[in-house]
Amino acid sequence: MRTLTIVLCLLPAFAAGEQVNPYPRRISRVEKVHEWTFAKGPAGWGAQHACTVAARGGRLHVSCSGEDPYLAAGVSVEGGALLVRLRMKSNTGGQGQLFWSSDKQPGMAERHSQRFNMDHDGAWHDYDVPIRVVGRMTGLRLDPGAGAGEVAVERIEILRRHMHPLEIAAVRAAGATVNVTVKNHSASPITFSVAGRTATAEAGKAKTVAIERKPAAPFETLAVTVTSQGLPTLSRPIHLYELGLGAKWLTLKSPKLIVRVAPDGSGAALVREEQLLGALTPIVTRDGEAVSLTAARDGEQITLTGKGLRATLRIDGDELAVSIRSDRPCEGPRLRAFGALEQGLFAGLEYLGKGERSSSALDIETAERLRFAPDPMKVTMPLMACVTRRGAAAMAWKDMSLRPVFASPNFFDGTSDHLMSLRGKRIDATIAVRERQNIEELILWAVGKCPLPPLPKAPRTRKQQWELCLKSLSGPIAGEGGWGHCAEPKWGRAPYADVASTIFRLTGRVPELPRLQPGGAHVRNDAAYFLTGRAGDWLKMRGGQARANIRRQKPDGSYRYEGKYRRGHFEDTASGLCARPAYELLEFAHQAGDKAALAAGLKTLEYIKRFRTPRGAQTWELSLHTPDVLASGYLVAAYVRGYELTGRKDLLAEARRWALSGVPFVYLWSNKPVMAYASPPVYGATNWRAPNWIGLPVQWCGGVYAYWLTKLAAHDKTLDWRRLAEGILIAGEQMQYPDGPKIGCLPDVFNLAGQHRAGPSINPCAMASLRIAVAGELDSLAVATDASHRVTAPFDVSIRDGKAVVRVKAGTAYQVLVDGRRIVDVRSKGTDVIDLAK
């Protein structure tokens, strides 16, 4: 590592909160204040939920059922900065979590808890969990993962943390200068040294110094070291590059891609079409340090060897395949994309727009915002990608036990590039380096590398599924006045059209109701209006909704939001915010031929073309900024209807783009019985704090997206949209309550690790509509058009020689809407022919 010299610089003190620090503040020493061991029994620990505990052989054995198991013990320890140290082994799943109570923080609440990653490989592991307790600690609760299985605990210690008063809060590198910010957390000034020079940080303040370096090689690792008398030394490695310096490169070439590897294995430059787009540097690290390697050509590949490590680089077409084998954990390949960010994606965790930063507080304000090296269970598909002004770079892999790392910009090395890498012992990755393109094209590329998984096994036949749904609609969902959106009493009952229409599709019978109220399900179903003689009411109601949307529309076609969830977003609009009214307008234009609704809807579609991120569809509890699969669903809906109404190929292309944007919200891998095709709703948290929905499926959101994929499938074959929709459907059916007081309901939340249901219990109507749509059948209203007429009916309809033709069971009473104006009452004869000229 090179020695640094510094020049003190009168830069403003850096506010540590402005940039992510991936290195936790160092603990200078600890002292034990309490300990539990289990040679003489459970030592006060007792099961509280979904587990049993027993002490034997000097260990506490915990048998977990998977339904949120936890155990607790009382304790009396003065609070402050504490560390809970656990030695455990487990074969369950999910994250661990510690809760604590104190005389100032009574009760076990989420706001005084701390999650931690667990290994569930059946081997012993030590976990250090930092907590900060206000007042005197009175109790400790352990949630040992969230899955069913066995956990053994050898000891639990509470240690008092004595934190190092200094912290290397940030490093920023630009050219030959490295700015280092040192934060003083103490109540007194501290003088410190960097590379033999001294500076003083005032109490509670940060001091920034500038380090001038003299690059001597294309790739270098530098140590930023901070010393202060009487304190442990702080050190942080950073990996820098100066690719303009000469080197005797080893080169791999394809017609479009050139990979130039330094002979000492310190890094590789990635060039496409004569444009330097990125680098691998260092190619591999261990414990943050670059691994010393020797590079050599080996046929069509370059092999890098070092102590206990072997790696290969090989061009396959226009992609770079990297394979790493290490005798202990390492990180690599460390892909760094160059250029200002236009779009970024870390599937399951980040969906970034122009100039945005990863691990920001814009969608999550708690410590869970730090998602640069997450639990792999939160990654929905193996993809990290960045589109910059220079080009595009992406990484895909297949082993989902690897821990991915994503930092944009690269706050590990303090550089302006964008870091993507993997951690493990056996790493195989494919890297794409392309000319600048949309992030959605890289999503499609990744699905090509790791195709859609096999469909899960449906838990029931279609007949059994209908029976289950009907039991829900006549049981927990039913009540005085109609049905609830959810089973819980706080959700009022009403004669919802969506529910009445679903019952008709499942039974062939329409419930007798004094009136109909629109809504009730997450997928609209208005057929009941046309089956109960209320088509006129429907036309008035939906026409009024369209006119209200036109009044709200801004002159540029946009829709705007001002409210609590506007905070932090860079503007007062978003793709999902605009998509919902655009869909409503175009749906009415589709069904009633309304020209004003069509013009207004198309105007909004033109405005939406400026957006690059699906976000802002759930501002009843989430930030306008938060990436959202429901936005993807409504965007697909709006553009599919726009295409069907106009035949414009640009609108179909937009529908395809937004359909691809929703793919990273769906689990395309699985290590649990219910996981494949499960869909977390957003990359953020309710009220910016909790629940954090990352890695926590809310299948109704994915179901809306899936429903509109079935409509896109008729027009676009880019991906097997119907299969993706069916996978989302089956995952939802697996999540439905199979029996009990909530029978047939879809849980709002499904915990993957514990495989258990939670939250409000949603009526299954949207699930039924999705199953019918996946089968290619009519679930709601059908529309037929020719050059002169538009006909809307609750059954499949066609137009022949100026007449509408409907085939339905004889004796069925229904209505059709002709040209958005004339309502025709029909008593079916089996085949009904309706003269449209009248």
C-alpha cells in the first residue's frame, strides 16, 4: 500500500449524514456487564411465541414453528451504548432481531429493536449486535430468525461499548486529491495525524483534509490512516485508478468488447466501441484489501492466481465471464461503471433515477436504509446495473447465496464511479458492458441469463380455487350491506360491484342488491352493472369520474401531488401518480368511446414518457419518491389501452418498457416453499420508517401488475408475460388462507423467512380476475369495434355486418352499450344479434 502525504485544506466540515459510510464507527474497547450461560438451566429465558426452549448440554435449545418465534428474559443493566454478543447455530431462516425494554422505554416495540443477519447453515457463529438503550434496561427479547427449525444458543452477553471518539466519516477522491473527513464525537477537541501531519477536530465537529497523491500505476490501493495519542489507530483502504498511465496490458478482445488486464492482476479496463466504460478494480479483495495476483494468458482466457485464490476472465460474445475460487471469503469481481448516473438498479432494493444515490434516506429513514450489502433474501433477481452518460454496465449471477454489494456513487472508495460486486468463496458472474441504453433492456438481458423460474405448483385445481374464493365471499368477507374489501371489522361492508361481478363469474348468478357501489377489489370489474339493468348508472358514474380526472389534469397533461408524502421527492409528480388517472381515462375511452377522455388520456401518456422510474402510486402511506410495482402495473394498463385505441407503436413500446420495469419487483428464484414469483410492493417503508417492505411480499400489488401483463401478452412477445403473470398468480394462491376464520382471503403481507401470513385479510376477487385473465377468458367487460361502432357487453361480443353478436346461456338478462350512448336490454336466446344501426 502506498504512503500518503497530506495538505491541510480549509474545506467546509463534512456533515456525515450527507454520504453513506459503509464502515461502522469503531469500538475501542468493551466491558462485560451481564452474561447468560446455560449449564444450569435456561437462566431466565422463556419462550413467548411460536417456539419452545429447553436447556441441555450447556446450551439453550430453541424449537421454532416459523410463525414469528421469540423468547425473552428479564435483566437489570444501566443503558447507553451496549453490544449484545450471541453465539448461536441455526437451520431456520431470515434475519434475527433483538428487542429491549427499559424504565424509560417500556414494552417491546419496533422502535427499540435491532435486526441482524444470521447464517442458517447449522454451524456456530458469533453475532455482535449494537444497541442503544435509554434508561435502565429491564428486558431483552430474541427473535432467532423467522423460519421453522432448530436454534441452539451457547451464550448471550451484554457488553458496554466504549466507542472510538474519532471516525473516518467519509473519503472523497478526485484526480490526484483525496479529501478525508474525520469526525470527532467527543466533548473535547482532538488532535489527530494522517500520514505524519496533524490536524484538530473540534468537539462534535468534523475536519476535512486533502491528501495529494502521485499515481504511479493504473490501479493502486491506498491506506487512509488516522492516529491520535492514546487512541487505537483507524485505517480505511481505498482503491483508486489512473487508467491513462502506461501498462503492458494483457488483452481479451471481441468485435465490440476489449478487456485490458494489468499483468499484476490489480485491475482490468473495460472498453467498448473505443469508449472506456468501466473497470474491475481491484478484481478481488479480502477484508477490504486488494489480493496480490499474477495474471497470465491461458488460451482464450486470462487466469489470475494468488495465495489460496484463482480467478479467470473470459469474453463470451460481447460479455465478460468472471470466475473466482477462494479458500476463504472474498469480494469480486469489483465492477466499477464510469460516468454520471442516469439510471441504476439493484433488484429488490434500489431503482435509481438520474443523479440519485443508493442507500439514501429518501424512502427509508431508519438504519435499514443502508442496503449496500443486504441479506441475499432481499434480492429479487440476480441483477445489478447502472446506466451512465458514458454507457451501461450490469452484473448477473446464478448462486443466490452470494452477498451482492452495490454503491452508487462508490462510497467505499470515495469515487464518482458506481460499484457492483459479489461476496463469497465461489463466485461466477457475467458482466455486460454496453452503449448507453435503458435500464429495462438490462433487465431483459438478465432474464435471458437467468430465465424465469419454473411455475410453482398450484395449490388447488381451478374448481377448488373457485370454491375457496366463494367460501371467503360468503364467510369472512360478507356482512350486513354487502362485502368488505378486507375481512377485519374496520373495513365496512358495501354492495361492491367488483365482488358482485366476481360472484357471477364463479357461479353464473348475480347477487340481488338494492344498489351497486363501484370498487371493492384491486382489479376493477364492472360487469355487474350490465347484468342488473344498471348500465345507465355505470355510464353516468364512469363518465363523471372521467370528467373529474380531466378537470384535475394540468395543461401539460400531468397530475400533481402536494401532501405529507411529497417530502424529499425532487418534484411534485411521478410516473405512478400520473398513470392511475391516465388508465381511468383511457379505460372509459375504450369502453364508451369518449373522445374527451381519449384526448386527455393520450396527453398524459405523452407527459409520462419523461419518467424513467416506476414510483409514486401509493401516496396514502408511501413517499411519492418510492419505487413501486403498482406504478408499473398502472403504467402498463394505461399504455396498453392507449395502443389498443390508437394502434400507435410508440405507445406499445412504452407499455413494454414499463412491463420490464416491474420484473425486478418479483422473486425470480426461491429457497422456500412459497417464494418464487412473490412480489414485494415497493423499495421503501411506510412513513419512511416501518414496515420496511423490501423483501416482504404484498401480493395484491404484484397481482395488479400481473393482470395487465395478461393484456400486454396479446400484443408483445418480448418476454413470456403470461407465464410471469401466472407465476405471480400461483404465488398469491399459495398465500391465501386455506381454511380457518380467514378462509380464502389473501394476506396483505407474506413473510418469506417464516412462511407466515400477516396484515389485513383481503377479499380474493382480484385473484379470481387474474386467474380468469391468465386463462385468456373474459373476467369483466368486453369491447368490440369496427369502423363505425363500439359495443360494450358483459360477455364476449363481436361485430359482423353492422350487427353485434353475443353468445350466452339462453334466458340470461343483460345490457349492452352501443357507441357510448345507447343502452340495449337483452334477454338471451343463446345467440343474440343486435342491430347497431337502430
